[in-house]
Amino acid sequence: GDSVTQMEGPVTLSEEAFLTINCTYTATGYPSLFWYVQYPGEGLQLLLKATKADDKGSNKGFEATYRKETTSFHLEKGSVQVSDSAVYFCALRLSGYSTLTFGKGTMLLVSP
Amino acid sequence: GAVVSQHPSWVICKSGTSVKIECRSLDFQATTMFWYRQFPKQSLMLMATSNEGSKATYEQGVEKDKFLINHASLTLSTLTVTSAHPEDSSFYICSAEPIQGPQETQYFGPGTRLLVL
């Protein structure tokens, strides 16, 4: 079946460090890929998405490129801030379907 | 932005009782709402897809008689955990897909933490 695998956390970084959170997927079709972020006490928010191979999603300094050849959608940010501390979820959605398949989430902790 | 609320945010109940969780889209209409369950350090697992005015579609392994879903309007879906037991303790999250707006976008509620004693 379809699945999403994320690196386990927590990821602990100092402010202004470079961030990478790995995400790989297995899907029977051609999925759209998403990154969601969950801040403490809040619901999941869509951070960025990509709908086809080689697309790059970006938002708030975060980027992720849809790599079909490696079935990956790694999340990157050049300089993290304390306010980026949250749990990040990678997810996929098959074309024609409304349901999302999530990874387990990766907690990011950024210290001053 | 689009906001989804859940009520209550947390609930403690005795084993054998029923608990109702509400999910509301506050500033948009949604024909489709989703209910997820999340265990500690685990992914969100889809329980059911709820369409306004029709029966919910449950994922494999989810007991439809235990987790009753009602989607009576375009802004409200409810999940009732019937005869709750300690193993039902979990974090329940809903999401809603707007009728109008960006495609493939779900807006999530903040979740409801259920503890069954």
C-alpha cells in the first residue's frame, strides 16, 4: 500500500542552522506531496505542496522538491528560527482521491 | 484563513460511557470532512471520510458501530465514541475540505484528546 517514511526526531538545531527533514514515499500512482506543520496546541497547517515530478514547493523559507527518481520530498530551510519549532508531517495524496497518507511526523526543536 | 474548530479540546470519561466530539468549519463550507486518530509518536491514521448528507466511509479496521459519524450540515461533523474503553484513549483530529478554494487542501482542527478511565 501507499506509505510515507520520515526521519525520526527530535531534530535539535541552533538558530540560523540549516534544516533538512527527509521524506520518502511509496505509492501505486502519481501522488501529490505535502508538508504540514503542527505548532504546539494547534491544528495541522499546510506548509507547502508539489503536484508533479520536479515541482518545487516553497513557503516561509521552507522548500521541498518532488523527486520521482528517488521517491523523495525532503524539506529544507536555510536558516531556522526558534519560531520554527514544531512537528512536521510529510503526506501524499493519490490523484483522484481525497484522502491523505501521513508520515509519523518529525519534531523540530530550535534553540536560541 | 480557513479555520476548523473542535470541541471539546480534551475530555476524560468513564469506561462504558459515550463521548461526542464536534468538528466545525468556521468560515467556509465543506462537503467532505475527515476524522483521524493519532497515537503518541505515531502518524495520523484516517478513520473515516464524512460527506454531508450521506453515510460516512470507514477505513478498514474501524468499527462503524463504535465510532458514529454524523455530517448533518456543510459546517458540522460529529464523531461519537460509543461505550468507550481505555483502548479508545487517543488524540482525535478532524479536517475539512472547502467547497471552494485551492484544490487538494484540507484544513485541520486542533484535535481532541480523549482519556477513558
